[in-house]
Amino acid sequence: MNTLCNHEQLARSPSLRRNLPPAKSFLWLTLLLIAATLLTSRAIRAEDNPYASNYQAQNQGNLHSMQANPEPQIFSGTRRDEDNINMLENGYDLMGLSSFEAEVVPAEQAISHGRSIQADSILVYVKKAGNTTPASKMEMIKEASRKGKALTEKDMAVDPTKYRYYATYWAKLPPPVLGVHVIKLVPRSSAAESGNKETRPASSDGVRVIAVIHGSAAEKAGLLRGDQLLSINQEKVQDAAELSNLVRKYRGKLVQLQLERQNEPVQLEAQL
């Protein structure tokens, strides 16, 4: 890239360009045209990458790797929900996802898109799409023959195997102050209005802890997944934004955490 840039600067230089013979001037112009063609071809290939064209960002904060030029690690996912929690607990946050159907797509395309968005890790899930197999196609053809239905070349052809691809892209976060991921709880009335009297409505107070980052102040304090964090130093926590504000307020201090665990009140201390 630096070489091409230097060539371009050389071709643009008025003083040097006047001293170049016509043949060499043509050579520099040809090199520039080739470079432009290569760059255009690369852009087209990037657009044809289904991981890139079907990518949906899930984070509003322009989240990306803390490394300048990360080389994403790619893994085969198993269970999405559990994998997501494991990634959160290991200090990652979700950047975005890609979902599409296609024939065989090389894993390198997922990695290529990961590099372009500066992801640290990629989880890819692949399974066969549809139920059409050579055997089922043959049964369809036999049934058509029994009924005297005319068959076309399309009917006789075996459809290429397609797969459902689902990929999640993750960035490693800096060391957290508290170290929890939370969601806002539904109001008590929402569960009560559902008509299910046997299920006790979840409390709408505080926030539900969905993941505790390993090695964090929250884990050291004893917070667990599923806890309802109600307040910090008697200041109520009603949503994730309030929690972030309180964590910043008490950073570096020992705080009291009031929470509810399996419908029982619990108090913990955490060093932020």
C-alpha cells in the first residue's frame, strides 16, 4: 500500500513528471490503473461476503477490539443462549450478528468480516436448511410419475444443499469496575395480568443480573447470576444507566450492595 501510494505521489509530482520519458509516464499510469482495479475488485468481494452483507450491529457505542489490528478467533457455537452468557462472563460484549442461508461459505469470510469490524472473537452456528434431500426428491418424482404428471429438468435436478448460518461477533472489554451485565425486570403487574396465578410475579425492583464477569469485583463480592440488584449504598438501582452512574460515583470505594436472591434479602460488600 505504501509503495502504491508513493508511486501515485511520484506520478502527481509536477517537477518529476516533466523529467519522465513518455514511455515511463505511460508505465506509471498503467500501474495506477491496475492498482485502482485491484482496490475495486476487493471492494466488490467484500460486498459479496454474506457475513458482511447480512451483518447487524447490536451495540450503539461503536464497540470494537482494544487491539489496533486484531486477528479474530473463530469458534463453532453450540447453544446460543449459553454461549452468549459464557462470552459475557469472560469479559466480552456483543458487537453484532450475521444471519443468512447459503451453500457452503468458507470460514475465512467470517474472519475477513471480523477483521473489518475489529472483532476479537467470532462464534459461528451452521445447520442444514430445509428438508429436501436426494431421497425426498426421488419420492416426489415417483409420486408425480404415478399421477401421470409431466416432469421438467428442474423436477429431476437435486437441489444443492443449503445451510443456515448464524454468527456473533465479540469484542473484549477493558477490566470492569463492578463487572455485571443486567436487564430491567418486568413489572409485577405484567405477570399478574397474564392470568397465571401459580407463577409468582417477578419483582420490578432493581435489575436482574444475567452475567457476572470472572475475576471482577462483583464475583469477588459474591454476586450470582439471577440475583436482583436493588441498590448501592442505599441508592436505588432501577435500570442499567443508573447502575453505571452509581458505579462511576463510588469507583475506588467499598460499597454496600442490597439485593434479593431467591426471594430472600441479601447484603454484600464490594470493593469497586
